[in-house]
Amino acid sequence: MSLLGELTVTADSGEIALPASRKTRALLGYLAATGRPIRRERLCELFWDLPDDPRASLRWALSKVRKIVDRDGIRRIIADRERVTLALDDFHVELRHIWVRLHDDPPFIPPSELRDMAELFERPFLDGLESTGTEIFQHWIVSERENVRLMHLNVLRRLALHPELSHEERVMWARRWQDETPVEEEAARSLIKALAMSGRLEEARESDASFHVSAKEAGLPAVGSLLPDLQELSDEATAVERPAETTPSRMLRKQKIGFCRARDGARIAYATVGDGPPLVKAANWLNHLELDWNSPIWGPTFAACANERTFIRYDERGNGLSDWNVNDIGFEAFVRDLETVVDALGLERFPLLGISQGCAVSIEYAVRHPERVSGLILIGGYATGWRIGASAEEQARREAVLTLTQHGWGTSNPAYRHIFSQTFMPDSNLQDLEWFDEFQRQTTSPENAVRFQEAFGHIDVRESLRKVGAPTIVFHARDDQRISINQGRELAAGIPDAEFVPLESKNHILLGHEPAWLRCVEETVAFLEKHGI
């Protein structure tokens, strides 16, 4: 049973359908969360107001709960005239298992397990049931959500300080930890140290100054600088011999991260790296400003983009370092987020890079702001989403994938995410696939993964194609198994004077070691030089 997010119960045969009654589901969640005998009077007080017949209502609700949990000849609802118990001897309740793991002795938990926990805690406790029952139950659920929040902070703290993680990943978890507790000294100190250990001293100093401002505004007593001693950093950094630094790693050290607010209040994270004229990349599925530099997939591409240019990109709302808990995940919001980042940086004119659904976002932005876009570089794009332009057979496949995503994305089993990896990069090696599987899991929640796929299905920029006035080059792999080359050709045909370059590859995401990637880079450089961009 999962109590994080919407209440779910699964057995070997799959997910078990729950009653439509929210009170019955809330009763089941309460019994599982408490894990002890509960007086019938107490249950009546929690869920039924007088003048109803609470005891009769309780009996009815328990009969529905029994149909869910009393299976395989085992009675798990144990009830007498006084008390009701949900027997948990052979019943795995996700949240209770996490609590036990966090209080184990010794308390060491491997990073992979902690990452799974952190992603689970992105879901609200008993989501959708907070207004069920009486005021007593509502007070209980508020209290339990505070306990869950403390468990979440425990997990984030362990990840931020975990000795087996790279400094770059510790930066990510420390940042999440501090976001949850902005005036917690230990959280701020962990972020500042991780930034400094990554060679990002300027960001470390900015974080130190920002923490002191927040602490002062909160009325906390003044503390000294949280910056670690530079000699201590040097000693720690050289304690273990490091491999030769790669270009993406060097770029990550030099990258600067900032945040801005979209019109609806969503916080959008953006990053800049390199020197020279700007090149802006629209967000796509999926990004993470810190983690993707270390990937065999994005690292070489981003390093090439930052060669002799200031490369600017951002994490789409709902994933990466941007806000995950947002009301709107849709195409209009994607375009507004690009507008927000460009405005925040005060950019006047720049070429725009779009990959996959980022192509449609780039096209729409170029039509709305022709004075700003000097050129379009589109890779693996499409004008219509799968709910509009795909065959009935393809739509059925996508619907099946949505169901699998909803139930399997957040688990440690990569099989569900592997569906995406194989269609994105069928020619990649096992190491690349494994990295992408794990990267997707860390980058967004199961709920948002479903919402993204739904949003991509409704994209339609066909009417905008003919309005593009900027020079445009369109790349597409001949055997792309995610987005067909015909969709790429239609994109190029609809944009006035667009160049179309087919690439010899099966991969929707081009890999830095394949010839098609090198040709894409060379043709892009020539395109920018040709148009003086």
C-alpha cells in the first residue's frame, strides 16, 4: 500500500480497484498509517458527524475495506465489538517501511534507496483525502503531513551529506533541502560546501550571503560566514586522486544557476555558461541543469553549444530544479516560461535551439517575438502532438505507456522508464540506457511524467509555421523511432526557406559519439556563420 500520493493498493495481480467512497479510502489509509487497534468510537468520531448512524456507517465502510485487503484466504481486518485493526504482518505499507529504514541501527542507507525515498516524498500524504471526515480527521492528517515532511527532510539531509555521492549531486540535494528549510543553518552550510567543493566559489559566496539575509529577516541571531576554510577544501579535494577533468565537468564548474518567477508564480531555474554571443535552448523532456552535464547523452552536446558562446538553458516547470508542484503543465505555459527566462536575462537578440517538443516551443516563441530570434535550430521536432497527428495504433500505444508511467515511474525497477529509453536511443549502449533510466527517475515525479506526455500530445503549431521569419535549419534522424522523419520534413516544409538535413541515425536524442551528432554540430556552425548569427 502506498500512502504517498493518491492511496493505492497493489497485489501480485496488479493494482486493486478502491471504493468510490472517499471516507472508505480515508478509513483504510488511517488504519494502515496508525498500524494499531483503534476503538470503534474513535473511528466514528473521525469520519461521521451526528445525527448520522456512525456505527452503521462504520460497519458498511469496513465491509468495503475487507473486500480490498482480505485476500488469499487471509483476514487482515480484525474487528470485535470494541476495536478494529488492520493486520500488517504480510502487508507492505510503503511509508511505514521508510520510517523503519530511517530509524535502523546502523542508519546507513545506500544512495539509490535514498533517491527513491526522496522522489516518493514529492507526493502529498493521502492526496485528495484531506477534506474527508470530521474536523478531528482533518487535524490528524495535517499532523501526519508534518511528520512526513520531517521524514522528507531527513532523507534530503542524508543525500546532501552522503559521502558516496559526487559533489555535483550533493549540490542538487542540498539545494532541495535548503528550499524546504531556507533558514536552517546546517542545510545552508551543506549547500555552500558542496558548491565550493565543486569549484563554484562565486555561487557558494552568493548562497552564504543570501542565507544571512534570510536569517536576519526571520529574526534569527546572527552567525558567522558558512563558507568552509579554503585549505580544508583543498585537503579534502586532494585526499582522493581525481581522474582527468572532462570538458562537460569543467563546464559544470563554470555554470551559473539563477531563478525567476513565471506569471503564475512557478519558479523556473535557468543556467548560463561560456562566453560570447548568446545561444538559448528551449527546455525539452527531460532536463536537469546540474545532473545532465555528467551524462554521456547531453554533456558533449551542451559543451559544443557553449563553445565560443554564452549557452543559456532552463529546466521546464515540473522537472529538474524548477518547481515540480505547479498547476499548469501545458504548451502555453512552456512558451511563457521561455519568455520569462529571456526577459529575466535581458536578452535582446539570439539564435534559439529546440530539441523534440522544444522545437514547437521555439517556433511559437519566434512567431510571437520575431525581433528577438535571429535563427532557429530545430532537432527531432514536430508540429503536431501524438493526439493530433498520430495513427489510432500509435495513440493506443501512447495511452498504454501513460498507464505504465503512472504506476511504475517512481519505482526502483527501471523497466517502465526503459520504454522511453529504448525509443529515444535504440542505438545506444547499455551504459547510456542505464544512465538515462536513472536520470529520468530523478528528474521528475510520476504524476508530472504523465502530465508532460498529455501536454505533448496536444501540441499544434501548424498555423505558426508559415509565420516564422527567422532563418531556420531542421535536423531529423532518418530512422527516428520516437518521432518519424516525415514529421521533421513537414516541419521544414511549412517554414519559409527552411533547410532540412536528414541524419543517418535511429536515435531521437543524438549521442555525442555517433557520426550523426558530429554532422549536426558541423552543419549548425556553418548555418550560424552563413547567416551571420
